[in-house]
Amino acid sequence: MTPRSRNINRLIAIAGIVAWVACSIASVSAQRRAVRPLDVYVVDVEGGNATLLVSPAGESLLIDTGNGGAAAPRDAGRIMAALHDAGVSQIDHLIITHWHGDHVGGLAELAARIPIRHFIDHGANVQPAPGIDEFLRDEYPRLYAKGTHTVARPGDRIAVGGLDVRIVSSAGQVLSTPLPGAGQPNPYCASFKPTTNSAEDAQSVGADITFGRFRALHLGDLPTTKEFELMCPNGRVAPVDVLLGLHHGQDTSNSEVLIHAVRPRVAIMNNGTRKGGWPIVMKTLFSSPGLEDVWQLHFSVLGGQEYTVPGLFIANRQDDQPATMPIAPAPAPSGPDAPPAPVHDGAAFWIKVSARDDGSFTVANGRNGFSKIYRARLRE
Ligand SMILES: [Zn+2]
Ligand SMILES: [Zn+2]
């Protein structure tokens, strides 16, 4: 063999190796893309809560079941639509964050439509009310007797394949040791001002959900006093990509000690037409370091145009939709003479997050088809 043909052979061998490496990289990234995402459906239950997570393996975790009474068939139907869209035929895990009607009201109706395997709650109701106390005494034990029942404690894991789901608050207790990536001193603690709250909100079961490098947090209606306990003096939860729920966007939750410390890229608010979406909460969100977008289930008249996001980011209208929405926020009405909130019983739409394990995610508005890709951020 001449030196020249030896060189050619060497070049061919190198080219072969380069091609093999390039192919391998391409096929690894193709496989990565083929891995199913974690899907999160934020279902519109009119200022209540129902958030469905479906793992890449198809396991489901539902957080709350919407409203009860006359609204139960509507809300259970909307949750069923999300389950159907996800191709899910049973609810593997159900967290009831707390015993308020806008979170647990639709449970019996939903349980009549789909099997529920695992019930998770904070334990006894601490805010006596006839309807819920009767339900907890007479009906709830019959429902969880068909599956399993767990009273959650901070630090517990919920076994959802492919996800790391950790309980961060329950029954008035919060996580005592920081989750991975958390534990830093929180500079917002010094200026914290507590708000008053209802007894049951403070019992909320909160969950931190990690999928690879993607992280989300849902704290039910956990009030500011408990946000302070969870985040001060050192944060027990790490920064998140998506903050879910936000207690409908009311100011009894959503303090800076929580929001500004967990620095969500995206917040998805389960507000109603006239519930939550308060100006003070919108200000806290939009002044939060690193916040990219707020998505809302409704335009809230309590925020008005002044404190809302573009319609692209709002999933639902109301049944009798006026041509224009008010600019100024309206004060929250109270008392028996308050007019009813704008009704939305018609077609309803979710906000859907599809998260990938590299930390990137897409958020989509079910009403108008608008979606936005959030690329994986470089971790410091
Ligand atoms: Zn609520
Ligand atoms: Zn509540």
C-alpha cells in the first residue's frame, strides 16, 4: 500500500467514525423527542380547582374535583373531557387539597363516572360546615373503601411512575427540610405581611412535581401565613418552571415570600369570572424575577383590563360575553345583595402544559389554539 492510499484509507475510517457519531447523536435526540411529555390540564371549574397531571407512562394524578351542588355535573363533565383527551380510563391518584366546596364538591359526581384508586387528603375537616361534614361522614369513606386512602404528611412521596411528587404541606404542617435545589435564605421574609385566612385553606395539601429538569408546584389554597412558614427563613422548595393554582389569584395567598422566591417562569391561575385575578396578585406576579407569562382561566372583572393578560393567554369567555371588558378593576362585591358573577356554563376550555424532561415545556390555550414554547433554561 502506498503512503497515499494509506492516507485515503485513514480518511475513510475517520469519515466513518464521524458519520457513526452523528447518527448516534441524531438517534438519541430522536428518542428523546419520542419520549412522551408530562401533560398538565388546568381544567376550568369556574374559580374552583381541578388540575390533572398525566405522566409519560400514562399514570394520572388529579388535584381536586371542582364544585358541588348544581355545578357538580358541569365540573365533573369538564374533568372527564380532560381525562378523555389524555386517554386515561381511571384516576390513579386523587389529592383533595382541602375540604372547601370549590375543591371537593364534584367528587361524588366524578367518582360515579370513573374509577378512583388512591385518595389523598389532609385528614379531618377543621372548618365545620354541614354539607361537607355529612359528606365526610357518610359518603367519603364509601368512596375510598374501593381503593386506598392516605392522609398526607409533608415529605411524603406519591408514587407516580416517571415523576417525583413530594408533599410539601398538609394539615397545617410544612416541609421541615429543603427539597433538592432549595434551602437558600429568602430575602423576601423581612418584608412579609400576613393576611387572614380561613382555617381549611391553611390545611391545604401542597405538592411539588418534578419530571427530569422540569418542576411545577401546586399549593391548593395555602395562605400567606403558611407560605411564610414554608419559605422562611430558608425556602424549602426550589424555583419552579410552572406555578399552578395560585388560590384563584386571591391575596390571602400569593405573597412575595412565595412567588418571588420560587421565581416561576409561568403562572397558571385558576380564577373565575369574578373570583381572584386581583390587582395586588397580578402586581406581585409581574414584578417577580424571571416571570415570563401568566395564563388565566378567565378574564376577571376584579382585575379589569388594567390587571389582566392579553386574551391569547385567557382560556375562557363567559356565556353572555360583552363586546368590551371594563378597563378598571371592580371591587370584590360582598354581602347578600351582591349581584351574581358573570355565568360560564357553556363550552369550557383548559390550559394545557406539556413538559419535557429537559425542562422545556409548551403551554397551550384550548380555546384559541394559541401555544407558546418555553425552552429549557440554563441552570445556574
Ligand atoms: Zn378555592
Ligand atoms: Zn379554599
